[in-house]
Amino acid sequence: MNTRIKKLRKELNLTQQKFADRIGTTANVLTNYETGRRNPSSSVINNICKTFNVNEGWLRTGEGEMFVQSSDNLLDMLAEKYGLSRSVRVLVEEFVNLKPEIQQAFVDYALKVASSLAKESKPLPSQPEESRRLTVEEAEAEYIKAISAAARAREHTASNITAADTEKTG
């Protein structure tokens, strides 16, 4: 264990004094741990693990990873590795936090949808050119045209109603 404590300290880029301060001991005691002259108590081992997010199995036996991976760290690494967008990362996070039976229901539903799509004889139409994304300016212009057309239609309807009312009373 002595070499792993020293390896951990070096990995964290800490001096013996700073490492010792963080775990509440002295640099001399830490030197004794690192040289094997003294073995840390279970409470010291637990303190090292909690303070530095260290895998206790690794510290005691050398097996496994040096650091405990939190679920957020793992998700961030996954998102980075596969270039996931923020929304996809959140989707994955929410999915893994579901109860197993709800996860399975979600998977079953996705498989059912995929099966239904595969059974269709004709392929889905591709997106037409005119449905491309509009710029902000183009969207504003389309909005103004739509509002103007709706206003003209209301005016036309109102004038027809007024003219019909005039004919009935006249």
C-alpha cells in the first residue's frame, strides 16, 4: 500500500506536506506510510479515499482504477468521447436513472416503432427543399406575410358582413 499512497500523491501533484494537511496528519507520518515503516489505520485509509475520491480497493490491493468514477464524470466522458449534444447527454442521464422496468418499457416501445417502420413498403419521404430552416429574417418576413394575409381576410369578411347587413336593412 505504501507505493500506492506515494503514487496517488504524485498523481495529485501534491507535496507530502499538502497531502498530509488534507488528510489531517503530519508530513512525517505520511513519509512513514510511503516508505512502509508504518501502515495507515482503516480510518486513515477511509479518509484518503473520501478526500481524494480514491477507489478503496485500489488503495488496499492495487486492483481496479485509482479513482472512483462518479456517474456525472462517466456521463461527461461518454458525451465527450462520442460528441453528444447537451440534450442527448441529458436523455442518456435520465434514461439510466429510470427504474429497470421503465427502461425496458422504453426499449420495447422503440423496438416496436422500429419494427413498424421496417414493415412499411415505401420509404419515408425525404425532407423537401422548401422545408429547410429559415434565417431569422426570413422567418420574420414569413410571419409578417401571414399576419397581413390574416388581417386582410378579416377585413374582407367584416366588409362582406357589413354589406350584407346594409342590404337586409335597406
